[in-house]
Amino acid sequence: MTIVTRFAPSPTGFLHLGAARTALFNWLYARHHGGRFLLRIEDTDRKRSTTQALDAILDGLRWLGLEWDGDWVSQFARRPRHAEAAERLLAEDKAFRCYCTPGELAEMREKALQAGRTRLYDGRCRERHGAEAPSGTAPAIRFKAPLDGESVIDDLVQGEVTVANEKLDDMVLLRGDGTPTYMLAVVVDDHDMEITHVIRGDDHLTNAFRQYQLYLALGWEAPAFAHIPLIHGADGAKLSKRHGALGVESYRDDGCLPEALANYLLRLGWSHGDDEVIDLQQATAWFDLDAVGRSAGRFDAAKLENLNGHYLRAADDRRLVDLVMPRLADELAGQLAEQHAITVEARLEQGMAGLKERAKNIVELSENAMFYARKRPLPLADKALALLDSEARRHLAGLRPGLDAAVDWKADALEKLLRRFSDEERVKLGKIAQPLRAALTGAAASPGIFEIMEVLGKEETLGRLDDAIQGA
């Protein structure tokens, strides 16, 4: 059997963390077993579905590296097929037309809730003949749910789960206007797409029993179900925006790397011993549903940030340059003219090893790299200004001739030159190196100063030094 999984988001909002993790688990399970991962867009809610949300979902999946097989399927476009299935159940006396008014349904619901019943519909139209139907009413089609017995699902995460059929309603399959409900559409689509495993959040577990009954009624084999626990905040409450649970695109915009977010989501509910850093390739080799826990994962923004720092330090320098350059261009508002941009890119690529050691995300990395992109004279932060007092400028002025005469402009040679000057002047190295850092970067903290001098080159280093000495 070929394993076929699916991810089926509604385009009514962006790709949030819980949905992204569901997509990841489906993708990994299919890839691990050499199967197929399909994408269905459940866009039947036409009022709330938007092109913007759809694009965000597609972009988010691609950014995470979760490419799907074939074209994505629109649930809305399959409405005739959904109606066909409902009509078939009607013809086989497994469904019935319901003529109840909204007022009658509200009254039924209120009585059921007062009586403590979970079955909210009282079944009054189950055996109603068409001749008894009120005129001018467009009936819905309801499923004839079993009135007794039990429905049992052997869930691949939750284990065997049972529900008494008397608790399950005669659910609506087709509304009065002919549009299908979620319950019907999901079953028909999963069957037609040959889905073998439905992996989703455990908030859908109740839906699984109703959908299982539909599979039986239609004579179709039900897929295997795997309901994974939801993600909670650090306080144990359901994850929400107040916990930092934003759309995937927000994490990307805030400087998170896709491999870091995928790794973090993987570990929220799935484990492989004590392993914490697991890339997609390794996860594909290891992933299976037997290692999915039954307890809710707890979102920890600090842990994600630390994991992102790990991936950032391991990332290819050229890739990081490509991620940083657009941010620098936006921040510097047109200062990166073509020729200057070429110079900046070269500096960043040469200096990236030192820069990425001090950052946990692309935003920090871009901010730390700004001094490589700025044109002279550099703006000086308050702490940098404080370092460049009259004594510091005097030391820098004394250092300048030696730098001007230097032939070997490498970090090691520059360090030796500065230490020699420090010894000759009987001044602590920090009294020279810190003002020099301020002059060359405009800040009081940066990567190694000798590395920076080598990356900037002799001409730019001396120019920035002159600006600082002169108080430009």
C-alpha cells in the first residue's frame, strides 16, 4: 500500500504554528514511508476565504520546505461531487430531508442542553414523508446516524477511542442552499484522493467518529486516524497570539530560519531520544507516529530563538548575505547604490563568520552587519561617543601612521602592530582597541576588531579612523 497523507487548511487566515506542525507531520510520515503528501484547500467558506490567506499558506509551506505532490485541490470546486454522495445516501435511506426552521432548531437545541443531551437534533424529520413537508421550504439533507451501539476508532496516537452512537447527531450533509458541510466534503475528498492516513490535531477527534460513520454508510474503507495533541502556551493554555503564536510568515519576517522553525515544531509532540537538533533529512529517516506523545507540547519562544541561533551559526555564509542584504537596503533607504552594494556584499561574505556568532536571528544579524554597509562618516551610538574622548582620539592619531605604513593588512599582522604600539606607548590594549572599535563600527560591541579591519580594507579603515580623530 502506498501511504498518502494530506494537509487541508482553510484559506481564512495565515499558516499558524499548529497548522504548520500538522503539515510537517503529514509531510514527514509520507516521505518516511515513500508515499505521497497532498494539499487540499478547504475553501468552501467563500465569505472568509481570501487570496491573501491562500498565498500565505502556499508560501509558508514552500518556505518550510514542505512541497506537496501534484496540484493542490480546491474543495469548493468539488461541490457537485459532494452533493452526489449526499443524494446517494438519500436514495439508500441512509439520509433524510430536514424541513426544520431555524426557530425549531434553536428550540431543540435549548431543550437538549437543558436535559444534558449531546444529541441536539430530536430526529423529527427522520421518517417524515415528502407529502408532509411544508411548502416553500428548501430542505437540508441530514445523515441518519445510528441510534444505538458504539463507534470505535483505533487511533494511531490516542489508542482505541469509543463513543456511544446515541451522543452523535443526525448531522447536516447538504444545507438548504445545496452547499455541502465540512463533514461530508472531508469524507468524500479524502476517499477520492485515496488518503490512507489522516493526521491532524486532536480537536478533530470528535469529528472522526461522525466521519467514520459516513465512511461505513458509503461503503468506503476509512483511513487510519492519528490525532496529535495541540500546542499549548507556557502557561498550559491553548496556544494563542498572546503566547507569541503568530503566522509562519511572522517568524520569517522576524528573522527565523525555516529549518529552525521546522526543527522546533517537530520536537513539539515528537521525540527521538535526547536528540534536539534534527534537520528535515534526519527527521524523514526517523519519523513515525509511534513517537508522537499524547501530551500537549508547550511553546517556548526562548527555546526557538536558541535553536535558531544554532542553525544560523551553521548556515552557509553566502546564503546569509542574501538574507541580510534586502534588510540593509530597506534600512539604509537607497544608500546601497549598485557599486557600493557590490562592496558591501563582499565585506559581508568575508566577515559573516564573525557576525553570525553574535546573532540569534536574521534581524539581529542585519543590525550587527550594518556598520559594513554604512557610508562615511558613520553615525556613532552614545556608548561609542563616550569611548572617543580626547585621550582616545590622541591614541588613535598616534596609531594612524603605523597603520598607514602597514603592508600586510591581515588580522594577525594588524593585531601585532596594535600590541606593539600599546607596549611602546605604555597604554593598555583595551584603551586603544575599544576606541578603535567605536571609530570603525560606530558601536561599543562588534566582532573582533582585527577581523573588521581586514574586512574593511586599509583605505576604508584609515578613512573611518580619520573621521573619528577629526570628530566628523
